[in-house]
Amino acid sequence: MKVILSIDPIRFPLTGIGRYTYELAKHLKEIEGIEQLKFLSAYRFSSLPDPLQVAVPKTLSSNKLRQAILKNSFTRELYRLASPLLKQHSLRGYADHVYHGPNFYLPPFSGPSVCTFHDLSIFTWAHCHPPERVKYMRKEIAATLKRADMLITDTETTRQEVASYFSWPLEKITALHLACSGDFRPRNEAALNPVLTKHGLSYQGYSLYVGTIEPRKNLDVLLDAYARLPKAIKQQWPLVLIGYQGWRSEYLHARIETAVSEGWAYYLGFVEAAELPLIYAGARVFVFPSLYEGFGLPVLEAMASGIPVVCSNASTLPEVTGEAAALCDPQDVEGLTELINRALQDENWRELAVKKGLLPAEKFSWQRCATETAAVYKEVLA
């Protein structure tokens, strides 16, 4: 097989989709049967970038420029129309390859095409996205559905959702679970102390949330629930939030600042990719009450780090966590408070949760994801 993989998502800020694209690219190199693997970055073929180099804010100016382009209706439409045509030009002469778009988008291409759909939040949770993003993505996804030979989703939950929403045949959609880096693993206190001390943290001395600061992550409910904990509990185990500033996050940042001033929260903002697994492994509990996820990679990273997980029972999260996490309705503030309190103090539950969390985490493998993705390529070629 000859394969072309778009690596556009591997950019700052490195999101879960960027991580998926990088790990898939890295492991596809090792798949027997792929005789040629090329990476398309924007409109030219490129080598695979180092995610540790990408996950730094040195490219922030170009990211802001892209955001400015997409906010203006004229430039956004011009970009939407021109970008696929420029990619199409770059792909001329490669019809004997399979083209894979790992992030919803496919350009016109004379060969077989595969596209990964991570979630349908742009349709089902449109109010949680900027209107300009909704308009742009809906038009491009409509074009992708006309061009794709096969679709890939991160979970069976999303596979069923995509098939139902777009009336796509299930046999043309394959669910392939994501995984997490081997950097996310249990670690001893001595190994963590240098990084924890740098950020003013102590081993097992905090609860942790990692994710974009935006409405879809349900941080309003998380802050309400944490505020209800007894004062002594909040002071002993403050809530640490890590995440890049997302859309409509001003109100959430104001609430976080209030919690910080009251002494029961810390906002670390952007954290270097090399340090993030260490901060995971040092946490007392991981909390993730998201309203909707296509997979929920932070939850898997927490389980792989040996950290008890409290999360919502929304969308794909029960599929990812199995029986390992404490789940509640994403709008149940009181229930979330009770689960967090239990996860912080109940040693018997904590021990069992860690053991249960490590078992499903071990089943998720990037190597398996790449192998099964290559099987999809083989199917579309046939």
C-alpha cells in the first residue's frame, strides 16, 4: 500500500486530535504492507514534526492569524474554497495512494479517501462552538461525506452516532479506539518532585482537570461541585486546572480566578508536554465532567497514570472508562461533589479504582490503532 496522511492537526496548541495524528503517523511507519508513507502538511509534503517542538507557543502568531482569517466571513469562505483546491493540486499524480484526513476534512482526490470523525459536537452541541467554526466545519464535513470511501471514529458510540445522524451505512464506518503515550504511567514521588515543586504542587496533594477551558467541558459544574466540599478538604486537596484558553472562556477564567483567590484552586494554563505526564501521575484524583466527548483522551491518560477518575456519564466516557471511573450525570452538582469527596478520602475505593483503571488503559494501544487503520486502507483499496 501507498498512503498519504495529512498532518495538519500537529500544531500548537497540540490537542487530542493532534496527538492522535502524530501517534498514528509514527506507528504507521512500522506497519508491514505499507511500502510508502507520505505526510502532507498544508500544501506540501513534509517530514513528521516532533510533538514536543510543536507543543510550545512559538507558533502562536500563526495560530492567531488563522483564527483571524476564520472570524471574517469573506476571508473564511475564501480560505474554505481555496484550501481544498490547493491540496488537490498537491495530490495530483498520487491516485495510487490512499489519502487519510485525520480531522474531518478531505480535499478532492482522484484516489481512495479515508476520513476520521472524532465527534459530532459541531452539529449536536453547536452552541458550544463559535458560530464561524460551526458554519465552516458543517460545509466542509458535507463535502467530506461526498468524497470519503470510508470513515473512522474513535469509539463505537460515535460510530453509531455518525451513522444515524448522516444516514451513512454502518459497514462503511470503523470504530478504532485511541490510546495514550507510554509517558503516562504510575511514578514514584521522588521522580515527580522536581516538576511538582516547580509548579507549587505536592505529591497526591491536588485534584486535577486537563482540557480546554470552554463551555463544553462543563467547568461551571465542576467549580460549583468543588466549592461545595468542606473547607478543610478543599485546602488539603485544591483543584488544579490545566488547559489552553478556548472559546467563550472569559467567564470561566473569572470564576477560576475567584476560586484561586479563595485558596482552593490553581490555574496552570499551558504546561509543557514533557511535564504533563508527571503532573498527572502526582494527582490525588482526576476530574472530568465534560458534557460531550468523541473519546475522552485525558481520562485514559489519567487511568494509565494510576490516578482514580471521576467523570460524567456523557457520550463516550463510559465506553472508555468501563467500570474503572466514578460516573455521574454531567449536570448533577451534588452528585459530583459526593464522588470527588469519596475519591479523595476513601482509600479502599481509591485502591480498587486504580487497579480497574490500569486494566482498560493497557488495552488501548497506538500500535493496534495503526494496524487496524491500515486494514481500513486495505479495504478501500479493494
